[in-house]
Amino acid sequence: MSRTKVVLIGAGFIADIHAESYHRFVPDAELVGVYSRSEDHARAFALKHGIACWFIDLGEALAQTDCDVADICLPNYLHARVTIDAAKAGKHVIIEKPLCLTLEEADELITTCKAHNVKLMYAEELCFAPKYERVRQLVREGALGSIYYLRQCERHSGPHSDWFYDLNQSGGGALMDMGCHGFAWFRWMLGAETKALSVFAQMQTGLLHGARTRGEENSVCVVEFDGGVVGVVENSWAKLGGMEDRVEVCGTGGVVYADLFMGNSALTYSEKGYGYAMEKAGSTQGWTFTNFEEAFNQGYPQELKHFIACVRSDTPPLTTGEDGRVVLEMLNAAYYSARIGEKVSLPFRPTVSRPIDLWLGNESPSIRL
Amino acid sequence: MSRTKVVLIGAGFIADIHAESYHRFVPDAELVGVYSRSEDHARAFALKHGIACWFIDLGEALAQTDCDVADICLPNYLHARVTIDAAKAGKHVIIEKPLCLTLEEADELITTCKAHNVKLMYAEELCFAPKYERVRQLVREGALGSIYYLRQCERHSGPHSDWFYDLNQSGGGALMDMGCHGFAWFRWMLGAETKALSVFAQMQTGLLHGARTRGEENSVCVVEFDGGVVGVVENSWAKLGGMEDRVEVCGTGGVVYADLFMGNSALTYSEKGYGYAMEKAGSTQGWTFTNFEEAFNQGYPQELKHFIACVRSDTPPLTTGEDGRVVLEMLNAAYYSARIGEKVSLPFRPTVSRPIDLWLGNESPSIRL
Amino acid sequence: MSRTKVVLIGAGFIADIHAESYHRFVPDAELVGVYSRSEDHARAFALKHGIACWFIDLGEALAQTDCDVADICLPNYLHARVTIDAAKAGKHVIIEKPLCLTLEEADELITTCKAHNVKLMYAEELCFAPKYERVRQLVREGALGSIYYLRQCERHSGPHSDWFYDLNQSGGGALMDMGCHGFAWFRWMLGAETKALSVFAQMQTGLLHGARTRGEENSVCVVEFDGGVVGVVENSWAKLGGMEDRVEVCGTGGVVYADLFMGNSALTYSEKGYGYAMEKAGSTQGWTFTNFEEAFNQGYPQELKHFIACVRSDTPPLTTGEDGRVVLEMLNAAYYSARIGEKVSLPFRPTVSRPIDLWLGNESPSIRL
Amino acid sequence: MSRTKVVLIGAGFIADIHAESYHRFVPDAELVGVYSRSEDHARAFALKHGIACWFIDLGEALAQTDCDVADICLPNYLHARVTIDAAKAGKHVIIEKPLCLTLEEADELITTCKAHNVKLMYAEELCFAPKYERVRQLVREGALGSIYYLRQCERHSGPHSDWFYDLNQSGGGALMDMGCHGFAWFRWMLGAETKALSVFAQMQTGLLHGARTRGEENSVCVVEFDGGVVGVVENSWAKLGGMEDRVEVCGTGGVVYADLFMGNSALTYSEKGYGYAMEKAGSTQGWTFTNFEEAFNQGYPQELKHFIACVRSDTPPLTTGEDGRVVLEMLNAAYYSARIGEKVSLPFRPTVSRPIDLWLGNESPSIRL
């Protein structure tokens, strides 16, 4: 069987991680093209990663590469449209989180993919991060007894790309960017049959990036699940010192703590500093947590390898568009909770253009439950 | 100046820690008596700690020892009555957390102490724990810039003494027992002039101790403060593996993580096991976190040394009955929030016999705001 | 180009790790056969790893599989003979550490491989372990200034297989088994042009395994290098609690600490215990350090991927038979030092059947310098 | 009983730690005077610590304060003379490590103290550091089975005071300064009846301080004990990033790791930096290990409290001049070993002016065994 052809839609930070992951760990995939809205970025990316073709026209990228899979690494507001275009072009889709901006978009892209008989694979890498997967196995082995509490925390000092800060492109701030990981990971840990019942959220803005965005910079959410489990998600765009991604799981028979970055690192003291310690680390003078194999440890190669295998064997992916839609629903509930100061029950299907509007109140959302 | 005479009211777990603390670190104090409701406990405690007199009658304990200070280490439901009795007997009072069961009791004991011109010192040891005090100094030095987020977590597998599980004696479960630490510590970190605006709480019961109590075993609270700071308190009576007490502080200029138990320990692997690793550790076979100087590291000697110094120099203590009352108010708000699923604004002055009733709904509280 | 055919010579613990590594991470390799002296082991191994053919005759394994590479995972005393047989059969050789038992064997196998124009690749995985490679990069970036001190420590509670304890098969105990890692890693860190000048060693026996072996169970070596760097290697077969593998590098501009096992793990408390925490962990009740991707983190897939790439592109491997021979020389010097209580200068070329005899004094080695 | 009067002989770094320790933790002691060779230092020290009298004449300091105890915190070369003067003046002596420069001096000061019936207390604080004492208790409880290996490591970037770098005042470099801790701690852990049999050492110079001293900056020693236990001591004056003091103990039944500084700290990231993280930390920008109660955690208050109690109750101290002399003997053996590249057997009684001369070979030591 020949290699599965993948075209990367996007040439930014995440696309770079995807490209490295395919190249080093997914031999069954072949990167046949990259698309960017910027010609310079597309060209440079293709050169850096040894990709034969680069495009600034999406239709050409999909058609001329004869690709099997479109791997979409674009700003959030483009997720739906491009997924739909790719599906209509008969391409399987890998879509980065969060799924898209509205539940209507989510419905449409899920339906379109089904209608065109293409796979829709939701790229939630925490479901594949090897340390977190070991944690999930521990739980399945019964090591912790009956789980009652989960905590997931992802924090750093703010994304690199400008679009995150433009709420029309991102749909929200730190929660939109990273809270989706926590929500998805809770569902993954508990099993999809354990429904989330409600979300409470508290948000803060104007911490480090107030001059460039109204988006929330710090967020804490409390999620209730059917059966009594509670999960807490903490996200920040205002935490200095490098990437932080950690989980805790408490059960009646035990507890586990797992830390993806600081908990995997070498500990270095350097008077002069050096090139790179970890994602978003800032200065490397003094003490630093020196990471290695960051993509592998976060689960990117493993998720992409899984998706390509699903395409090749025509099996359903472990993380789907439906999963992404539930997560989006929970994100919406969180924003609305932050506004009204109450738990918001699920299901929750507001009509709103950007999830954050449920918090900021830019419009009167009509809440259909 | 002769030593300040202290009578210990109570002979249980905390009284034991207090006694060791006085003996080793507070030379200006002299333990002149111990009271317990049980003759066996009183006698054994006196013998163990070399205390001259033991009592099973409170009045006698206060009168016959000619004590200056009554250090009250009794079940929560006795806090108010005994504080009032001690104040009326002209004794300064050290009262262990939480202050008492109701705001009415709190008002009364505060007023009585004032009326009898005795000091009322609220024993919140986290305000004195050396590692946490270093953290507070860091913040005051400006090391973290402007703080926006605090997290305090205390968890273990459940208290030793039976009374905790009897809601008539305790007033509530894990939050009542340990959430008061987090609430007090946040106020201590931010300064009393930074008012708590609201509390949201999510509680769980029936985890490890469901057979013996309806009290909450796991609790997470989100506190909003005036000025925008948010604090999260996590407490559990269902976490195995030993005591856990840790904090995080996030600011616009930095972050700090501090762990009182596992973060201070020696790391031991023992095939056979040994005597004692840390508070509530369970088995000592296999890997354990071996602690040392637990009382010192939690702040007990430092708080008692401070209180005795206040008595000797007639200066006001750093942690007062008023602090304890605000914390009780926040506890009440948390229980009510857990019931209604909404943030509860402060001030919050319900009339209720036991804080947990605001959650369990045993009676219809009349909420006076 | 078709896949490189590899036959595994051996079906024990290390062969299992190699097989998993090829299967998951080295798509250019194809495992075409496995050899074991035991028919049961060969058959079971082939079944477990989906290998088409199994053999109990080495000649057949080499000839009938039409393999390109023989990957030798056998007891130390067989390393030389089998390498020579494989080379004579025209197969490239991957030889697990330590290289062999005597310098004469080392000379012969290096010469034979050269004569038959096959690659000889010395499988020292620490030169490929991703965390340690990041450390090496740090040093090359100048992060630590000028290095003056290295420490490498590998300890556990003793190997699984019986042959390690039979000195005729192993050639020595903990140092022979694991000290080769430290010696090789120091040379890798400093560069082969920085010669080791001397070795001092102190050894202990009769700790946990005294009933089954005279081999050393604990060993500490001090190595001097040309230019003034000093390295310390600590090895033990008598350390409970699981695998330990850590390094430290001190320089005039900084320091780095890296821990491969405990430093990469999730931290778990389990009342009941569970299946597997880490290599040689023992009990999983209580606290454990739960590892994941152990082969990847130790460098096995990376070294095998490198070797296969060298075969395919006809380029010299990073770790060679010559490297293995220098390490063997250092091992010999260490054993002799342990006997005479002095540093032993390099080069050191004793004639002795088993390195440990230089310590145990079973025969009078004639020392040719 | 009135307080025990102590005069501090010295007003430098260690004297400061002693003063803080007495003031905060040893109520039975009263600091009645401080002596320094510098009038400015003496005056400033007295002011800072609230000590009534300061002196620049040693005789006056001893006579006019009517002190009971002379606590000697002076450069090494003055230890013997001042101890003898204090003993002749009838004062009990606390002498900081290392005991003195020569075994002759050691004999004389021990004899003089005996002759004048004053206590000689050797201030080795590692025998009192609470975390290390917990480790020792663990061993005594049998938690680790039969011990076979000890490791003690103390490293930093070099002392503050100039005299350390002048070999005529210090007698040696990093080993003289800190190796005494490791040697003493091993004897303390194993019990004085377990004799050290030999010492091997490897030393390096010219790392960070080569311009100002010929003293060794990095040192590793291997000590053999009667009964088979081996200890390794690592010391450095060229390790950046702050104080490091850690131990490991391996036994047939377990293992323990204990870290006094980084292992007790809060973990801080500060963009701007702040006042003080830990002893010898350097910059406080970026990540730092923020310590607290450093004196308490290193054992200074506990050792001084013990010494004062010994004076008050006329009981022998746990750490004596004889202990200090054995340690000095081991230091000498280490320096000589570093020169000849061999283990040096104990007892070892060379005649030499400065221990380091046994390594540097400034004179021909006559070695009397």
C-alpha cells in the first residue's frame, strides 16, 4: 500500500510540530504539500520540511496534491469552512482543537464529512500523550480504585501568533485555546458514556495581554460529571517560566500526579544561558527546565500516527468531530457561567458567533436548551 | 517576667502538637495543666508531656491552674462555649480553627473576649508556616509582580478522631476541617483590606467515609476577591498516601510553587517498612516521603510563640477572632453555593445551626444578607 | 530500497526491548528471524513479536534468513564468537554491551569485521537516550562553560537472567554489566580525542546476591581524563526500588542534572498495587514512580534506527567496536585497581580470561602495558 | 539556673549564623560578647545582634565577659591557638569545623581542654540537621536493612571570605572546607566503633578560583570502612546555582535520598528577581529554589542547643574534639592519596604544616604511621 498523502493546511507553530511528527514518526504518511495564506510562510515551510509543493490557494492545495488527508492547522475561525471544503473535495480531515467557533459550524462540518464519507479526526493530543496514557491505563488497571476527582492544568505566558488575541479569529482567550484540552481529557479518562452535567467558570482578563486582547487570560472551570466525578481545569496565558501541563487523578484507592514538561526535564543552571529550554521558556539564564522530545511527549506523533492508520485501515478514530463538538458545548457553557456566576447545565446550545461573547455579552445570545 | 501559664483544653491530636511545640520552641510558656473530657486521656497526656495537673472539669482547669492562657483544642461545637467560659474566667484564649459553628456564636465569643479584656487568638498555622511565610515575603518583595491567582490544597485520607464525622460536633466535613486554612491563607496573602467578594463550591460525599458521615469528603472552592484576584481551595478526606499541603501563586511577573510535606521530605524505599513517614501516611513499605519536624514546618510552634509574645507584650495577634469569623462566613457561603450551584456573594449571614446544613438542606435557613 | 533484514540473536530481556524498538520506531528494518539456544524461548519470542522464523542453530539463523544484520543480544561470553561468525557470514553486526570478555577477543572481532567489510556497531544506548543527548547538546552550546566533572549512576536490584551471576558467562558483576555505560558516556560527552588517563575503583560483594555470585554488587569508579576532567561512575545490583539511571555534569559556567527513570515518571499512590511501574520496580503498592516509553527514553529505538540507517547509507556508526574495546580496557583497569587500591593508568592491556579476575585474583594476570 | 554566657569569637559568615541560632532557638544561652580582629566588624556585629560588648582583644573578650563558653568561628589556622587560650582561661569551647590544621595542634588542644576540665565541642552541624537526623533514625529503625553505601555531596561556587583562599589560613581548599562534613557524617551514621580503613581522593584545581588560590576546587573521595561499607564524598567550590547539600544511603533493604537545600525549597520564577533565594544563589532572576529557615535546616541551632545543654548538665557532647581529630586524619589521608594516586590506609599521622601540602608537595612530609 502506498503512503498516505497529507497536505498541511497552515504553516504556523502547530503545523511545524505536525510536520516534524510526520517526518520522524509516521513513515506511512507522506507530506505532499503545505498551504499558507502567506506566500513567504508557505515557501519557507516547504523548504524547511522538504515538502515538494507549497500553495496559497486552498483549492489548488487540495486538488493538485492528490492528497488523501487535509491536516488543518489554521486559526479557529477558519476551521469549519476549510474542513467543509476539504470534505467536499473528498479529503479525510484532521482538525486541530478547538473544533470551530459555533455549534452550528460544528453540526455542519460533522454532517458534511459524513455525507462525503470522509473521516473527521479531532486532534486532541492529550489523549495520546504517553505519560497521560500511562495514567489512563493505571486507572483502568484499578490502581486508584474508583475515581472521584480530576485536575488538568495548562499554563504559559501567551501564544506566539497574533490571531489568538483577535477574538474574531480565535473565538476566545486562554480557555478557548487550552481549556478544550482539559474538557476532552476528562471525557477520555472517564469514557464518553459518562456525560458532563454542568460547568462553572471564573475568568480574568487584563493580566499580561490586556493591551492587545479582551480575551480571558486566566480561567478556572469546575465540571460535574454524571456519577459524581468532578473535574477542575486551570488555564492561563499569564504564567511566566515556560509551558506547564499537568494532571492529577484522585480515587478512593489512590492518587496519581503527572507533569508533562517540568516533570520530564533535565535541570540546568547556566550562567550565560543557551539556545532553547522548553516551549515559551523565556530566558535560559539561571535555572531552567530543559526539555527534549517535546512533540513526542505531548502526543502529537502518536495522534497523527493513529489518524493515518485509521485512514489506511478504514477504522474510526479515537477522537472525533462529535468529541470536538461536546467540548465546544462545554466551552460555551463555561463562558456563560463566567458571566452569570452559576453552574450551566449541559446540554447547552446557545446561538452565538463567538464563544467568548457568552461572557463578554457583546450580543444577547438566545439560549436554546 | 515569669513564664506565661498555659492550660491546654483538650488532649487529642492537635493538643499533642501544641504541647510538643510549646515544650520545644516556646520557652516563655509553661504548660500548667491539661483538660480532657476523658480522665484516661487527661492523665496519659499529662504524663506524656510532663504536665503537673490534669482535669476533667473545665472550671477547675481554668481556676486552679492560675493560667494566663487557655489553648482550646476541642471539637468544633465546643469552641464557642469554652472560649466564652475561658474569657469570663479572665483567660486569654487561643482557639483552634475553625472558629466555631455559627456566626452568632462567633459574634458572642468575640464580644465576650473584648468585654473581659482578654486576647482572642485564632490559631491559623498556615499564616506562620515558614515555607509559606517565605512565599508571602516573595510576593511582598515584588518577585511575582501583581498577583492574580492563588491555589491552596490540603488533602489526606480522613481525620483520626471520631468527632469530625459527627456533623453535630464538627459542623461539616473536609471543607469545614481544612477549607478554613485556604480561606484564611488567601486573606493573609492579599491583606485583610482585600475583601472576598464571592465563593463558589462543588462538594462530593460518600467516597471513603460514607458509612460514617454525610459530611463532604472532597471539596473545591473558587473565591473572587475585590481587585480581581481569584483563589481556588481544594480539600479532600479521601486522598491516600499521606498529608498533602501545597500552594501556588501566579502573578504577572512570576509564579511560585510551595509544598509543605512531600516537598520537604527525604525519599525512602524500604522493603520491610518502618515506624513513621508522615502524618496519615499509611503503610511505610515501598517508597515513602519521610518527613521531619512536621510541627515546625506547618507553623504550629511559630504561631504559639507569637501568641505568647502578644500576651506578654500586650500586643494584638496577627490572626484574630474577626479573621476567624470572616472565614466562617466564607465557609457558610461555600456550603450554600454547593447547594444552589451559584456563586454566593459576601457578606453572607445565614442563620443556621451547622454550616453544612446550608448544603444538605436539613432545615430552611433564613438567609439574611 | 527494500527493508534491511535483521535477525535477532538472543531472545531474552534485551532482545525483547530491541524487538519492540524495531517494530515501533524503525520502519526501515524488518525482523526476519530470532535465534535462541532454547527452542521454547525462540518459538515464544517469534510468536510474541510476529517474527516469521525462529532458530536454535546459529548458522541457520544467519544463512536461511538472508539477513543483512545480526543483532547480538547474548550473554557476554558469547559476544566475540558470535560476532566473528556473523561477520564471516557477511552480516553487519550490532553488538550489545559490554563488547566481549577479553581484549584479545576484542581485537579479533574488530579485525574480522573489517576483513569481511561488515559494519560493527556497539550498542551503547546512553549515547542515544534523548534526555542525555539534550544534555550533551547543552554542553556543546556552551551552556555549562568548561566541563570539569561528570557523574553517571546506574543502579537496580540485580538482573533477571541467571547468566549475569555466572562469572564465566558474564565476566564480572555490576561494573561489567553497567559500568560500561558510564565509561562510554563520559567518552561520548568529552569526545573520543579526550583520552581517559586512569581508573580507580572500589568494589563490594555479598550484598543481596552473595549466595549466587562472587561478582561485585556495588562499585564506584573515579576516572581521570586528559585535560583534567574527572568522572565518577556508580553501579549497584543491590539497590531496591526500581531502575535508577542519572547523570550530573558540572562546568565552570553551570551544572545539569538529568534522571532517566524517576525523573521522567508519573507519581502514583496505589493501595492495592497494579501491574507494572518501571523496570525492576518490585511491589507496586504504596507510592511508585510510574514510567512510560522506557525503551524510547533509554535510547534503544534511536540507536537501532541509527545503526540501520548506517547500513542503508554505508556510513560509519557513532559507536564502534573500537569504542567498545576502550571501554573494556577501562573495565579491566577498574577491576585491577579494586585489587591493588591504586589508580591504574591507561592504556592497560592485561592478559586475563575474565575482567573480574583482575580483582578476584583467580589467576596471576600478566600485565602487559 | 542562670543563662549560660557565650562569647562569639569571630564576626564573619558562620558567626552570624551562630548568633541568629542562639537568639532564636537557644534561650538558655546568652550572647555576652563578640570578638573580631577588625574593630568595624566587631562593632557592627554587636549592633546587629544586640550584643552588649565587642572586643578586638581576645584575652579581654574571654576575661571581661565572664563567659562560660567561647564559640570559635575563626579562620582554620587560628582554631588551635584560640581553643587553647580559651581552655586555659577556663572556658568551655565550641570549635567550628575543621578542627585545626595539624594533628599536633589537635592533640594539644584536646589535651589542654582535658587538663583544664573544659568541654570541647566540635561543631559538625550535619550531625544535627533535622532531615539528616531523620535519615539516621530510619537506618536505626532498620528501614534500609544493612547499609553498604553512603554518599554525601556539598557544593557551591566558593566561600565569601578571603581567608579560605589563602592556604596558610585555611590549610586546604574545598575538601578542607567541606569534606570534613562528609567524613564526620559517615562516622556519625555508622557509629564511632566502625573505623575508617582508608581514603582515596581525586582533586582538581584552577576551575573558578585559580587566580586566587592553589587550593583544590573540586574533590571526590572514596572511604572504606571496617565491615565493608563504602562512602563517597563530593565537594566543589566551582558549582554555580547555589548551595547543594545532599546524601544517599543504600542498604540491602532499601535506599534513601535526602537533599537539604533544593529538596526543601519553594520553586519560584521571577522575571525581575528578588532579594535572596538561598545561600550563594547568585541571580534571582528566572527560576530559583527559594529556601527558608536555612540555619534550622542545616542543624546549627540544634547543635548549639545541644552544646549549651551539655555545659549546663555537665554531660559529654555528641561531637567531640576526638571526632574532629579523626576527621583531620582522614583529610590528611585524602590529600596524600590525591598525590600518590593510591588509597591511604588509616591511621595516618603525617607531620605537615598544612593538610594540602600532602597533595601539593610543598615540603617532604615525613609520614609516621
